[in-house]
Amino acid sequence: MPLEFRPSQALRLWRDVTFDLVRDGQPDLSARQLAVLLTVYLEPPPHTVRGLAEKLGVTKPVITRALDSMGRLGLVTRKRDENDRRNVLVQRTVKGALAVEGLGDAIVGRYRELPL
């Protein structure tokens, strides 16, 4: 596989992975939820509602709604920061880690299928 690929290949990869996500029978995540999830799992903790809102350029209520949905799915949990009770820490879960790992596997698999 080439290390660089054309925009059309990138778009095909994005489309194919998105199709896989829609077809896998799991609940769909919005682009915002996916951005939050990947940030929590790919960047070192701690993650706070305030910090995620700042990073994504949205308000705290927007992050809270995304976390509510992802929490119901078991992808993240939240707890009050014992050192600063004003902060809410976003924590990883085993189910979330497996979902992110599966997404990475799906991307790699679809990348390998791209026509040269």
C-alpha cells in the first residue's frame, strides 16, 4: 500500500468505513460524538467536560449531551474530580476501548482494500 494516497482514495476509505459502521448493527455515533470518543481514547487523560469543549470549540452543554449518549452506550463514564469538584472527569471503559480498537481495525482493513 502506498504511504500517500489521493483525495478520492481518502474519501472512498471514509465512505467504506462509514458504511461498515452503519451496517454493523451498533448504534450510530454522530461526528461530534466520534470526535469526543477518539479524543478520550487517543489522547492521554485526564479529560474534562470543560477541556473537551475547548478542544472541539463547542459549549460544555454540547459535550454533556454527547457524553450522555455515549454513557448510555457504555463507551465512557463520568465522575466528579475529587481535587477540584467543579470539574467532571471523562473516563474510558472497556466497551469504549473495544469500540475504538474495532474502528481502527475496520479502517486498516478497508485501507488494504483500496485500489492503487
